[in-house]
Amino acid sequence: MKSGFYAFLMCFGLLFAGLGHAQEVVPGGGAGTAISTPIFLGAALGFGSGTGVGNDKGLGFRQIEPMIGAWLPGLGFLRIGYGFFDYSEEADNGKDVEVDHSDFDVELGAHVLGTLYLEGGYSRVKELSDLGDVAWNEWYAGFGTIFNIFAKTMLFTDITYHWVLDHYDPFQSKSVSGSRLQLNLGFAAYVY
């Protein structure tokens, strides 16, 4: 978990690194930013209804996700991220089992009204533990908005609905599938 915290701090530092290089706003530049290239670095905190479905993991913190991609203000974006989070799960024998959760995300979005955007994506999710390893696919769709900060940095928030495809859950000893909701709060800084 410490490595995740340090990765988040590093990405947060990148946000402020871009503040000293703010340029004048270009008229008609889309969403009020003046950028040379659309490449960005960023990170997001994910909150949602658990890492899987059909269990009692409940609502709460789900992941820290550093990301990179291209974001064309006013048009759309491609974000690629690797989210991770470790948690404990109680096994049938009463002992706590550490679970290493990770997911690889690819997201596409299109601005539809100013800073409001629609997005869709794919996640390959893995959970590794002493009880067994499991992996599954998720497809999702949602919407979000950005809040511009200076010329090259922004905050974003989005809400996505995830379709969790059928997979075997070793904690429940059965195959599960279903859906869940996730809220992401993040930031992005253009690299140049």
C-alpha cells in the first residue's frame, strides 16, 4: 500500500510542476487550455461497490490508478491506467487472507457539451491471494466532467457503470457475474 501512496504523491507533484509553465490562454483553444501536445500524466482515486460482485465487500475505496494518455480539450481522450489496491478478506477458516488487486484500464471519451464528456472502457482485473488467483473482464460506460486549473492542469471526476463478466470467485467457491458502480476523482497535467 505504501508504494501506491508514493505513486499517487508523485503524480500529484506532477500537477504542481506544470503550474510554473502556464501559458496564455489561446482564444478558441478548446476548454480554455493552451497546450503544445495533448499528452498528459495523471492519477485517480477510485471509489466503488467492491472489487467483484455477489459478495459483501461493500462500498468504499477501490484503487489508486496512475495513468497516461492523450486528451484533446473539447474533443475527447484516450486514457490508459494501471490501478492497484491491497485488502484483507476473511476465509472460511476464519483467517485473514491478503489479496493483491490490480486492473489494467483502457478508456475512450468524447466531450459532448463543454467540459462534460461520455466515456467507455475495458478493464482486465486480477486478484492474487493464497486461496487462489482470479482474473476477469469488465466493460463500462459513464460520464464525467473536467475542471481546468491554470493552462496545463485539470481535475476530473467521472461515474461509470461496470458490467462484470462471469468468473470463478475462490472466496465464494462459485462463478459470479453482475454489475457495479465506480466514482473516480483525479487530476491530469499536460507534459508539454
